[in-house]
Amino acid sequence: MTAQPTPGKTPEGAWKITFLLFLFMVVNFADKIVVGLAGVPIKTELGITQEQFGDLGSSFFYLFSISAIVVGFIVNRASTWWVLLIMAVIWSLAQFPMVGTVSLTTLTICRIILGAGEGPAAAVAIHAVYKWFPDEKRALPTAILSQGSAFGVILAMPALGWIIGSYSWHLAFGALGIVGLLWAAVWFVLGKEGPLVPVTVAVADEPRIPYWRLLTSRTFIGCVAATFGAYWALSLGLTWFTSFIIEGLGFNQQQATYVSILPWVFGAVVVILTGWISQSMLSRGFTTRGARGVLGSVPLIVGGCILATLPLVAPGWLMIALLVVGSGLCGSIYVVCAPMLGEFTPVSQRGAIIAIYGALYTTSGILAPKVMGNVIQHAGTPMAGYMTGFSINAAIMACSGVIGLLLLWPNTERARLTGEPAVQPKFA
């Protein structure tokens, strides 16, 4: 019988797996950004309107949520090693049809398939890494996985921008397909399942909680609402940010590529700081209400207020700075929500709950690109349309932060659902 790790101790190899899953998220977000980065050339070559481009951006999310829920239940029982490998292969194969001449229909179908493959990615990666870290040590690895999104953009944008500018946007898709297959090969050789609660071992003494109680808990609802607003901003960044820099502010493709990296650099700093601050607060005796709930919600409110000032400033670098800071602050919520859900969700149900959470908040990915495309299409000028779209984003972010601030009480949620005594705060 295999010896189990000492409770509270991080198993050997945990950080190697964390790094591989970080690279998994890098590839994941590089795949997401390529359409937004190549937005202007795609619109020009295919002769599509702003509204059609918004629909193309939304198409990625059509099956995103459904696949996230389905796979979330699968990983409650199945090995995350296999699931991660299959997803990476699907992503890669979905890129190759774009290497040749394609229609809008083909491009849309491939993006839908890609979205179906990537929908469960974050939830499965988090579920996989939690099998390597005890609860009190999960904030930092969660932050590192979240950084995969930022580094996927930071590392991929210059390379993809160079391919798009020097050759064509078609080859950028092919390059991503090759990178995805390389990751799958490395994971096949080096990846493994975590030793904390193996898939084949049932947790006999762990009580199950009815899913309806978990899904209607105020902390689950608060996590969905708060991250919905954050993902609205992220979806606009993926689809529309580069186009805004070119069409709204007059930068060329190469300049816009480098400017488009800035929100992700700032967001990376926010995510790492949030993970470090959260873990430090917990080690000093703060409850998870403060160290996770408040810490994740307040930046959303501040970020929304900053974005609301965009129409008040002249187009230029100040506008870019406000957009970078306002949208970048939303990254804090991604670090804290999965650990909060993990606090009160039984391990045997955790994969499904995190996946359902992801499926619900990413529905804003369907709405945000469509709304922005529609607003720009019917505005007097592209700049006026972008400003209206960003103002809508600001309102949604701020409101989602307020809802999160009111509802995120994971420590008392666990007590209510499990009957355990509530944790008394050390600091008021």
C-alpha cells in the first residue's frame, strides 16, 4: 500500500507539476488571444463587419460552459492526467485548418471546437494542482496557474504579432497548434496524478453535500457574480483591445501588439500580489472572509470606477493607462474564488463545483464581445462605440465587486453546510 503524504506537507514533485500546468495555461491563453490580436487583418481579409467580428469572438464561448460542466463531473472520478492530455490535443488540432484559406464559417466552427476543448481547462488544472497542495498552501499555486493567462499573452503576443505582421495571421494559428502538441508530448512523459486523495480512493468519512445546497450557497453565488464581471473585462481584452488600439487610437499593428501586452503585465503583478497577500493574511490569523473574500472583491469595485473615467480623458497614453489599471485589477478575484469554493466543497465534489462555477461566470465571454461589436457598429464613430462599450464594462465590474463583497463568507459557509463551528476572526 502506497504511503500517503503527511497531512499539511507538500508532496515531492508538486512544484514540477505546478510548472507544467502553468505552461498548460500559457498555451490556453495564447490560443485565446490570436483572434483578437489578428482582428484587423481578419476583418480586412474576410470583409466582415464589427458586429460579425464580435460574433466571432463570442463563438469561442458557445460550448465553453457546457463542456466545462461535463468534464467537471468527469474529473470527479477520472484521472486529471488523461483529461488534460486529451484537451491539449483537441486545442492543437483545432488550430490547423486556419493555416490555409478559410471562410468566416470555418473560422467560427474551429473557434467553437477550440472553446469546447478549453472550457474545462482552468477548473481541471486547479483540481489537478489541489491534489498536490493542502488547503492552507493553495493560494500561491492558484496564483501561479492564474499567471499562465498573463504569461500566455506576454510571451505569445510578440511572437504572434511578428508572424502576423511579417507573414500572415494564418501561420499564427499553425504555430499555436504545434506548441500545443509539444506541451501534450511533455505532459505525457512528465505529468502525473497528485497523491492527495487519489482518484481511485473514496473518501469514506467525508460527508457529501447535496449539489443544490452548494450551488445556492451565498459564497458560490458571490464567486460567480464577482468573476462574471472580471471575465467581462478579460473577454473584451481578448477580442477587442488590439482593435481599439489600432482603430480607436491610431497605432499600427506592430505598435498595437506591444501596447496590448501592458494589461497582462499589470494583471500578472496583481495576481501574484493577491496570492502572496492572501497567504500571508491567512498565516497571520485572518479569516478567509478577509483574506479571500474582501481581498478579491474590492479591486473589482476600484477597477470599475477607474474604467468609468475613460470617456473623460483625451485619447492617448492616459487613456491606455486607465484601461490597463482598471481592467488589470480584476485579476485578484481569480486567485481567491477557487480556494474559497474548495473550503466548503467535499473533495469528491470539488471538480464539478469548480467547473460549474467556471461555466457560469464565463457566460460573460459570450455576451461581452457581442455587446461591444453591436455598440461599435451602431455608434457615430468607432471611438464613441468603444467608449460606450468600456463604460458598460465599468458598470458591470463595479456591481459584480459589490455583490462579491456582500456575499463572500467562505468560513461561515463551511460552518453552515457542514455543521462545524464557525471560525472566529482574529482581526475585526
